Amino acid sequence: MTDVLRRDLLQELLHAYGPCGQEDAVRDICRRELAPHADEIWTDEAGNLVGLIRGRGGAAPAIRVMAHLDELSMLVKRIEADGTLHMAPLGTMYPGNFGLGPLAVLGAQRTVCGVLTLGSEHTTKESRQIWETKPDQGDQALDWMHVYVFTGHTADELAAAGIHPGTRACVHRSKRTLIEVGDDYLGCYFMDDRAALVALLETARRLREQRPAGDTYLVFTTSEEVGGVGGSYASRTLPGDLTLAVEVGPTEAEYGTSCSGGPIVAYSDAESVYDKAVADRLMAVGAELGLEPQPAVLGAFESDASHAKASGLTPRAGLLCLPTLSTHGYEVIARQAIPDLTAVLVEFLRG
């Protein structure tokens, strides 16, 4: 796959809305791309898209490899008579992660554009929710109780659009366009986990030509951001004793990781300890390829694999990450991050 085609696919995935439990648009793109390369393809009861690539035969065990379809998003919590929406987060995010601005409110009948807003800076203590967040006044961190969504519609009009408490809302497509950052980097919201989806789809293409050692189940999972729901279900129901997650990974001094470095191999996160033999093998493969893989002990991080292992749904787990600046914010990856991670993953699966 050429760099141009990969970027086109990444941009298409970034533009697609995929809130937890409503990942249909993202799943459809992945199904289209996966179908030519998988020996079998289906959607399971949890909404996961699964592609099986059969192994070369022999005694190699089956492996489940996962990247998630969903994104950080919001739920409508309540609707005022004037059409104002109050929101709750769907996943670990805060208003400051994505900034104030346009949202797509995904009504059952139609999508409505709204604007996430705090209100005017030109206010006093009387506008308490604004005053509290001013650094020179209340000095509180901006949180969901401070913001609301202006829709320009009445409550009745929103109801006719199929918008009610529980309706999903996503950062609007106008804020989801890839940008060039210097000569070597790309930036956008929602690289988590759309960049990993591109890597998994490229892995499928390459494994079709270079068969893996054992049967490989590529799983495009649902609701990872709210507890690894789809990944846990797939770990319980699919063959194999190893779940390997593909994710974005934080590049911070506390982990000794860099956005310019090779793929990140996790040895643990906040939810579980990953299998040392799996992590060691990923490190060895990366080193053999000359990609300078980065070992990391992660905190405040979870994955489909660590959720499944912590719940006793997989006996073995691993995590391979794209080095990413500003995870759960405006995320930046190196141009080479997706090809490098794909190379490690393919060689690991080929045995």
C-alpha cells in the first residue's frame, strides 16, 4: 500500500463518526477494506468486525489481534425547553481535550450540528459557570458541568430529529482533517484508534500474501473506550489464548518514550501486566527490523487486551502501540509510525 493510499484511508476513517455502541460507519469502511484479504469475515454479537486469516498449518496457536472502532464521544444528558443540550462524556475525556466548537449530534432521524460552548468571556461572577473557569478568578478546571451545546433548534425540533437523552454526539467532521506537522509528522483528533485500524488493515493485506504461523483473528472492536467491551467478548468467544491489542501509546518523559521513536511495546498498564514473553518477542522483532522499539510501563492506560486479561477472559495479553503525542487530545504521529508498527506486527504473526 502506498503512502498516499494509506493516508486516504486514514483520512476517511478520521472523518467517519464512531461513538461507543454506534460504530457502524467506521465498521463499514473496515469491512470494505478487509474483505479482499480475509479468508472469512463476519460481525459478531458484540458488533465486532472479525476477519480470519488462516495460518500455514502445524502446531502454531491461534492469535486474536485487536484495534478498536470507537472514539471518545458524548451522550446527551438532558435537553432544555430552548433546545440547549447538556452532555456527559462517553469515555475518559474532558471539554478541554477537544476544545469548544462544533459537534455532530447523531439523531435517529437526522444529524444536527450544535456548538459546544462555555459562554462569553466578557462576564462577571453572575455567570458562575464561566467565572469559575477563569484562571484569574475561580481557577477551576473546565468540566462538563460548565459547558452546554447550542443547537439553534427547539426541544420539539430536536425530538423530531430523534435526539433525546442517550443520543450520541461526536466532534464535528470539520475538525477532523489530517494536517502536516513539520516534515515527518501528521496530526489530527482521533488517531486513537483510527491510525491503528489502518495498521491492522495493512497487516491483513500483507498476511494474505505471507501467511501467519497460526490462524489469526483480526478483530475490529466496539466500545473499547468504556471498558473494552467488544474486545472482552471476542477474547472469550474466539479461539486462541493470546489477545494482542494495537493502540496509540503515550510519548512522555515518565515512560521514556518518544514520538520519533519506534513502536512502543507495553509491559504493563493500569489494568494488567502484559505477558513478558510476548513483549520480549515484540521487542526482539522490532530490533531485528532496525526499528528501535520502545519498552514501556504505562500508567493511566488500558486496552482491549489488558481488560480481557484482568477479567480472566484471556490467559495471555500483549500491547503494541503507535508512538503518539497528546493522546486523547490533538494527536500527532510520525509518518512512519503506521508502516513501522505494521512491519513488527506482520513479522510477529508470521513467527
